[in-house]
Amino acid sequence: MLANYGYEDASGTYYITIDTDMCAECTDHACVGSCPAGLYDIILDDYDDEVAEIREEQRNSLRTLCSGCKAGGKTDWPCTAACAAGAIRHSW
Amino acid sequence: MNEERKEYWRWAESRWTNPEISDWQGRTITAGVDIGSTSTQAVILVDGELFAYSNMRTGSDSPESANHAMAWALEGTGMTLDDLQYTIGTGYGRVNVPFADKCITEITCHARGANRIYGPSVRTILDMGGQDCKAIHCDERGRVTSFMMNDKCAAGTGRGMEAIANLLGVDIGEIGDRSFQVEEEPKPVSSMCVVFAKAEVAALMRSGWSKEMVLAAYCRAMAIRVCKLLTRNKMEPDFAITGGIAKNKGVVKRIEEIMGVTALEPQGYDTQIAGALGAAIIAIDMLKKKRARGG
Ligand code: SF4
Ligand code: SF4
């Protein structure tokens, strides 16, 4: 399942997409420890698989929360680098 | 002086019992309760067939709303809470269903419910609820393959539409029809934010706009907003709308026009029960698993 967390506002579109089918096979859940803003959490989804999600209380502030990692136009963010399966995508 | 104010946003609560099912004893009875921010539904299935449901406004206390909705669905059926063999809670208040065996997200339940209401061909689902709006893509079994939601602001939600109904003094059930009573479609309102809507609506009315023009502009703005969400997630022609706003033709027709599709017909079902219906269907699988484990 492609789970899209985030929002669109006047300044742009800010979504993080997680391919949870890949999470179901993942053993290290490296995304969780990699993110300085603590955005990732591991949950048991409705199909009883352990998958990553973006914490609910942070979903509507992604632009601000990710700004440190993305400063200066950087594209090698800790979360995408940590996820060996390539399950994480950002829309901006 | 005590002045009674008319609340234009109030939609009619409802309940239904299937007249064709009287012999429910000894059969599989499952239930789903969907506690949304503005409405709560309770659905009861007998051997997977719709037996009864209720659809009411959510009160300030979620457990009480769940109890009321289920009590109303059970009313006059002879069935009691003890007869429910497996119940799933869903929706924003899902953890607050006191008699639920399990909680499941509304995204999973809406997809499963839409699969029943609109048939297995449905792939793209737009759930326009009271507080948020979700675009869901599912497979032929009603299993979610992707979703995207917008809950950052009330615009594009039932709450936003209720605010406009109240501001204009138009009954919520009339918005759709009245939004088409315009000679030509006005441009969509620029600000969809309900916080600014009051000022914007007042300014439009002062500049000579009729209520119908404001409604048309607001419905179009809402449609444009949700269409972006649909396109970004995954839009397929077998498309359905669940939730309360599915009943607002003013928004539905404009979504169809923008996307170039015709929304599937709900085959006699109330679109607002999609989440609770999906929960009650998933409860059948859960009950089987529980029994297989010897529970
Ligand atoms: S590291 Fe990647 S695959 Fe593993 S749980 Fe996190 S997002 Fe999923
Ligand atoms: S870009 Fe940085 S802050 Fe944003 S999700 Fe990735 S690791 Fe976390």
C-alpha cells in the first residue's frame, strides 16, 4: 500500500509516501532512528503487518520539520538514505 | 429573552431495518460502528447481509455516541448487544467504542464498504467526511492499495459546507439543487478557509451575488480542491464517493465534470454508512479467525 502523509497549502505540496508492502518485509526499521525530527513510527497496520507511518501529530507540519535536512537544496536525506528498500519518497 | 435559532446545517438522522430478515437467531451477526467528527453510524449484518443501521450526529462524548447509535440500530429488532458476535470500531473516535472487539482505520473500512456499496469494479474512492477528505485506491476485493488525506483545514469537508449553510441560512439538504440555480457558473471562491469564509461571503453578497451564486462558487472551489487530491493519489474511471457530501449533488456533479467521470451509483445504500458497513464486513473475517483459534 502507498500511504501518503502530508498536506497541500498555499506554499506547495508536502507529502511523504511510504510503500508499506516493503515495510512488511523490513527487519531493521532504520527510518525510525534516522530521522532527527522523529517523524517515523512503526505500527501494526489493519492487515497485521508491521509498517512505518508518519506520526499523526506531525503530518501537517512536514515542510517545517524537514527543513533542516533539506536546507541548501540537499537531496540525500537521512530517512531515504536509511531505508535500504527505497520505500520512502518525498513530494518536494 | 430566549431566542430559538434555526440550525441550517442539521441533516436528518435516520435508521433502517431489513424487513426481509426476521430469523436472525443462530446466524452470524457482526457489527461496525463508525464514529466520525460529525456523524456516527452503526451497522449490523446477519450472515453478511445488511440487517439494520442507524446514522446520527456525533455528540460530545464518543463512547456515548457509539452506545446511542447501536441502541438505535437495534431498536425494534429484538436483537440486543449480547447477540453481536464481533464488532469493529472505526473512524476518528474508533478507540472509544465500548463494546468493540477491535479497531480498524476508516481508510480500510471505507474501501471495504465501498466495494459492497458500489460493486467490486470500484477502484477510486473519495471519502468526504466531516473533518477531513481522503482519496483511496483499492483492488477488486476492496483492499487499499494507496491513500492520501487532507485534514489540515476544514475546507473541502462536511464541516466547511455546514459553515457555509449556516452563514447563508440555507438548509444543508438544499445546497446541491440551489447551487445549480445560476445563469452561469461564477468563478470559484478564492479562499476556501472557513475562518475567512464569513468575510468573503459577506463581501460577495454586498457586491450583488445571490445566495445561489455563492453556493455555486463554494461547491466548485470544494470540487477543485478534492479533485487535486484524487489526481495525486490515483484516479480511475470506476470512481465512487462515500461520506455525507456524496449526498450533495452540487459538489458531486462538479467533481464529475472536472474529472470527466460519472460517479458510480450506490445501489440503494446510504453512502454515509460505508465505513461502518466495511467494519461489519471485516468483522466477519475476524470472527472466522477468532473461531479458528478456538476463541
Ligand atoms: S526502513 Fe523503509 S522499509 Fe523499513 S520500516 Fe522504515 S520505511 Fe519501511
Ligand atoms: S527529511 Fe529529515 S526530518 Fe524529514 S522525514 Fe527525512 S529524516 Fe526526517
